[in-house]
Amino acid sequence: MEILHISAECYPVAKAGGLGDVVGALPKYQNRLGHVAKVVMPMYRTKFLYENEWELVHEGDTYLGSNWFRYAVIKEKTNTLGFDLYLIDINGLLDREKVYGYNDDTERFLSFQIAFIDWLKSWQYQPDVVHCHDHHTGLIPFMMKYCFGNQVLSTIRTMVTIHNAQYQGWMEWSKKDLIPWFDDWKSGLLDWQGRINPLASAIKCADQVTTVSPGYMEELRFAANGLESLFEYEKGKCTGILNGIDTDIWNPETDPMLTENFNIETVQEGKEINKMDICKDFNLDPSLPLFIFIGRLVGEKAAEILPQVVQDSLGMHQGKINFIILGSGDTALEASLINLEAGLGDYFRCYIGYNEGLAHRLYAGADFLLMPSRVEPCGLNQMYALRYGTVPMVRNTGGLRDTVIDISDLSNAGFGLIFNEPTAWDLNNSINRAIGWYYDEPGILQLARERMMAIDNSWEKSAALYIQIYI
């Protein structure tokens, strides 16, 4: 079976969040199952582009509304990612450093989708499945089936995977003419609540719809940023498949970014060495429990509660706890954390930005990971933490609920800490539990580490489930 993954992100080419991690791993594992999986994405001007070898495989021209444009498709030569990677270049639209955040993002990703379909029509042998990811590619199922001139593509099966339904790519109907010509009788397949909604269109038009965890799929029927009734109506073709992690990259036994590699037998010593190294870099006391947060500093992650959490915990457990926060996002929150560090520097540090190597080192050296997310479709951070023997402290939502069992549930071999509300109060109560483990019951902490590291969250099982649904 030949599968084309179409995405705005793919690690390590360009990544803004978990979408990039998934698209960077799933095709590789599908290939290992004996299929042919490929990735198509925009040609951003990233470090990966300039450090690898490419060949030109196609040039073409088409229209975005009445505006004619040329595009080029290049292919990475060495298969360095474990799958064929194609980049589509459109001068003036896709030749940017960042993935998102431009005023013309609607035009950028629409032109990318149009160019992809134009290129696909020229293929001698068509793929079996076109697998779209999130709203940035959400109009592809509609355009393949209903735009004039695309009949050759209409029988190819399509799937859309929703990584985060909060973002839907809304467009006003005044931009209708940017979409290639189609029968106006099909306009309802684009519309949701009076606007063109690419994510809603993908749900209506794709043959199958998946989300990144069973728990998130269930939640979307009740909380989907306006799409609740659509998910309820289309539930017959909707499936939740839990994401995996790429265990080639996230493996404490072989991770080149760590000070000391370790496995389930050497986890205690290995984590101590990595913790000492991290604490040395951040001038923190390694004898204290280390709590970390890694992620975007935005409302979805409930990141705005972090300053209060840090202050309350340090006030209650003065001199007995350390925090490190790695992330970026809301500028006011960034400033608040920087100011907080100035006053609490002996026990709290923040790194504003993102650093892949530092993230690996933090997972390896920390004792506890904080994830108070309001919305977490799947969550990968808690799976990375499990792999590296770091106890996840998570809110009871989405994929977090699917992957973490509270330590109090002895019948199910619990290992983490779960709380119900994304509030400083609830998270601090969990921190109190964690500190009790650390100082009074270290055996429980060691047991949790061993249970966590024995869990298999690799992509093999999930990749096979996608193959079943394609068929």
C-alpha cells in the first residue's frame, strides 16, 4: 500500500508542536510494516533544508484564485528520515523560516494544497491513500473529489487526522474564489456556521477521520470549538488512535544528548547523574526534587497558572523543591516567569524558547513533569517522561487520561499523578503528594520509575491500526 502524508510540519524538517513529531515518525514505522509511506510538506527555509541533498522532481504552474503561480517539488536524496520526503516550494508564500504566524497563512497553505493536487494529477501511478493532517491540509479531500478537473483523483481514499480541533483554519466566504472552480451545489461541504471551515470540510469529505487518542475523540463530541454536532453526526467514520513515540529518537539507553545513558536496570544511577548535570548548568541543588514543565506557554497548556504554582509550592516547601520551565508563547507570561526567576533564583529557573537537546536532558534528569493542560488531544511529553523514568503529573483529560494511571490505583499498576482541574490549587495538591514520595517513600518513586519504563508507547501498534483503517 502506498500512503502519502500531507502536513504543515514534520520533525526534524520543521516543527512547532506534536504534529511535527507524529508526521516525522508514523511514516517510518508504516514503511517498516512493509508499506510505502511518503511525506509532502512546504519548503520552509529551515536548517534541515540547507544541510541535506535534494533533487528536483517536478515543476508546474497553477492558480490561487486569479493569481497564477509556479511551484517546484524537490525530494530528499538519501532517505535519511526513513521515508521519502518531498517539499513543495512557492516563491513568495512558502519560502519563510517559520511554519506559522504570518498574515497570509490562509493563502500560503491553500496554495500548498492546490500545488500538491496539481502535482498528484501528473503521477503515472496514484497512491492508495492521501492522509491529511489538521486544517492546513483539510481542503484536500474536498478538492480531490469535487473541484473540476480533478476527477482522476476522486477514487483515491482520503483520511484526515485531527491533532488539535481548536484550530480549524476558518475563512470568510469572500475568499471562496481562491479555491479551484467547483459546483456551487457542493458549497455546503465547505461551510460551517457561515464560514468556510477547512477542518469541518475534511471531516465531511474524508473517507475516514482519526484523532490522536480515544479519549480525545470522545471529548470532541462534547467540546470541539463549535464542531460538536458534526463529530456526533460523523461518528461512524471517526476513530481515536493513540499516538506513539519514536523510540529511535527517545531512548535513554542510546540518546546522544544525555550526560549518562541508562535503562530500566540502571535508571536510579542514570537519572542522578543527568540530574546533577542539569542542576549544575542551572545552579540548583541536585539533592532536591526537580519538577519541570516543557511546552508552549499558552492557555491550552494552562501555563498561566505556573507562576502561582511555583510561588505557592516554594512558600509551602521552602528550600525543599526545584523548578525548571522550558517553553515560549505568551509574552506577558514569559516576562512574568523571568521576573519570578529574579526573585526565586535559588530554586526556580526558566528557559524562554525551545531547545531540543535541553528537553531531552530535562526528561532524563527531572523527577516530575507538570502537565496541567486544559486541552491535550494526545500529549507526547508524558510519554517521553515515561520513557525516561520521570513521573508525569497530568490533568485528567484527553490523551493524558489514556496514558497515565494514578499511583493509587494499585490494581492497574499505577505510576503517575492525576488531578482533575487546571488550577494552581489542584496542581499544588499533586506536588504535595509528589514531595511526600520523594522524601518519605523513595521506594514508591523507584517502583513508579520501573513501571513507567516498562511501558511500550512505541509507534508499531498505532502504525498497524492506521493501516487497518486505510483498508
